[in-house]
Amino acid sequence: QVQLAESGGGLVQPGGSLTLSCAASGSILSNDLMGWYRQAPGKQREWVVTITSGGTTDYAGSVDGRFTISRTNPKDITYLQMDSLNPKDAAVYYCFSRRVRTAEYSWGQGTQVTVSS
């Protein structure tokens, strides 16, 4: 079982920046994918970004160029640097890990990001 612990959420003004982090523990494997989803009030959970153990990244179009994900191995900590935030980015952000072979997901508890002046 994989445990994921997120931190770094909070309130930021439009145009501002915020960095989220996610620390994995338990049975995380070295080749597990990691990344982030987000969910705004009244909306479905939305995929944001994925990073492989080798550092290959894939971003949703809505955040590409503004968000940057990084990952430390073997500590399996991911960081999500979010720049040029706007109110549409406000959501609960969930860290995930995914087994490559089985596609099994594990989830963090979520961290709130609020973008408001």
C-alpha cells in the first residue's frame, strides 16, 4: 500500500505562485508514475500532470507552460510549482501514484488551493 502526503496549499492572489509537495511512502515502486489531479467545487476531478520515474512529464493543456512538476528519486517526493495562477486553478489538488503494470492508483488526502484577491 502506498501512502501519499500532500502539503503546500493555501491562498494566493491571481497571478501569484504556489508550490505543492507530495511525499510517498509504503510500497511505492521506483517505476510508479506520480502526478496530480484537481477538483473544483461542483466539477469532476480533472487530471493535471503526470511524471515518470525518469522525469518524463505530461501536462494538461490548461496548465502547460504555467505549472512545473519535478520528482526526487529515490525519496519519491514530487513538487508542483504553479505560476501565473488564476481563479480557474482554484481546487482541491490530489497527489496520485500509479502502478505501471496494473494501473492501480493511490491517492493523497488533497490540499486546497484558493486563488482570490
